Amino acid sequence: MVDGVLFVCHANMCRSPMAEFIARRLLADLPVVVTSAGTDAVDGAAMHPYAVEVAAGTGADAAAFRTRRLRPEHLAGATLVLTATRRQRSACTALAPTALTRTFTLRQFARLAAAAEPAGATADTPLRAAVAAAVRARGRMQPAAPGADDLRDPIGGSPADFRRCAEEIERSIRPVLALIATAG
């Protein structure tokens, strides 16, 4: 069984595709399919040129990447849905209410993963065990301050703004990897 991680942002041109390429590199040793979509994306557009530069830094060729609009089937097929903002998390759960327990903002899931008890082999795959451990941690933690879960959109910024966003994405994915490792 192959698990799927879906990254979601607004237009699928900056944050979610950068997260997709970064996560693919970091999760390369796991049987996980990593994809992305945008709540307001136009199907078939190219990534932002600065995001392409970031993706190229992962060793991937992002030139062929094309945006895609978020659809219920994307959410239904994902083991874990990680959004750039609380607004996108709400849009995902409104579109597919059954995805509620496996949909988080990226920064929220990073905090939960860092605070979670070791996942152990409690589910059929390490990613599913990590999601279950994060859900258990969610019930023990106080909510974050408003805005603390949102990943700032670099659109309209400089290449340095895109690199900073990518660094935040990678920092947020690292605790997830550590939690998955406790289940594998």
C-alpha cells in the first residue's frame, strides 16, 4: 500500500509545489507519493519562476510542473493533507469532510509531530502511524496563536523571500520525518 501526502496552497504556484519537491527529496526512502494542489489554482499553469529555482535546488526538474485545482478526489486519496494556511485547511475540510482528521496546516503538523509520543508500529504504514500519533498529540496541546499556523506566501517577493519560505517548509517537514522514523 502506498501512502500519499498532499500539499495545498492557494494557487499551487509557490508554497505547495515547493513543499512537494522538498518533501519528495526528504521522503525518498519511504513508499510515499507526494503531490500538491491549490484551492484556487488554474489547471495547467507553470510554477512561479522563483519557486522553480527552489525546486531545482532539490535536484528535481520543475520545468514540467503544472498547477492543479484541488478536487475532492485529491483529498480522498491522501493519507495526510498539509496546507499552507488555516484558510486552506478549512477549504479542504469543507470540500471533503472525511479528510478532517488527517488535514493540518504544515506548521501545525510540525508542532504536533515534535510533541507527539513515538508513533510505534500502531498502523499498517509508518506514515499512518505518524498521523495517528499527531492526532493524539493534538488533543493534549493548547491551540496556537492566530496566524502561527500560516505559512507566509512569498508571491510578489524576492528570490530571498522564496528561499526563506522553502527553509520554513523544510524546517516544518523535519519533525514529521522524525515522527515517521519512530514508526518505521
